[in-house]
Amino acid sequence: MKITQLDNDAYEVVSDSGKTYTVRYEGSGDGDPEYCAMWSCDCPASTYRSGLCKHAHAVIDAIDNDELHDEETEPQPAPALGF
């Protein structure tokens, strides 16, 4: 998956199938950055199922591993999310 940081709280994820989804960080409800309600994605799995989808997990992993890119594909520092 290719992940591009769009702004401080939004990420574009291009899946292996070529479809593009937007993952958003919704805020720190309980201080746990992996709390399901804090991340949203516009993919069907996230819309119709509970829990984090694979796109949100990919964004969290990219943040943890400092692997985010901006629209010009330059590495971006991970946002301070309280990990």
C-alpha cells in the first residue's frame, strides 16, 4: 500500500488493488491511539464492520515506522499522536 499524508490528520491510502481511500485521525478519545473510534476510513470494510480496517492499520504502522510521504512523496515526520 502507498500512504500519502494529505494534512495533519488525513492520509490517502492506495491499496494493492489500486483503489484509493482516505483515513482520518479523529482525535484522542481515551489517550490510546489505537482505539477504534479515533480512526476512520471511507472503505467498505470500515463503513460496515466494527474495528479498524487494514488501511487504518497501515497508516498507524507507517506513523510508527516514520514511513509517511507528502503529496510529492517526500518523507514527512510522523504527527505527535501520543503513542
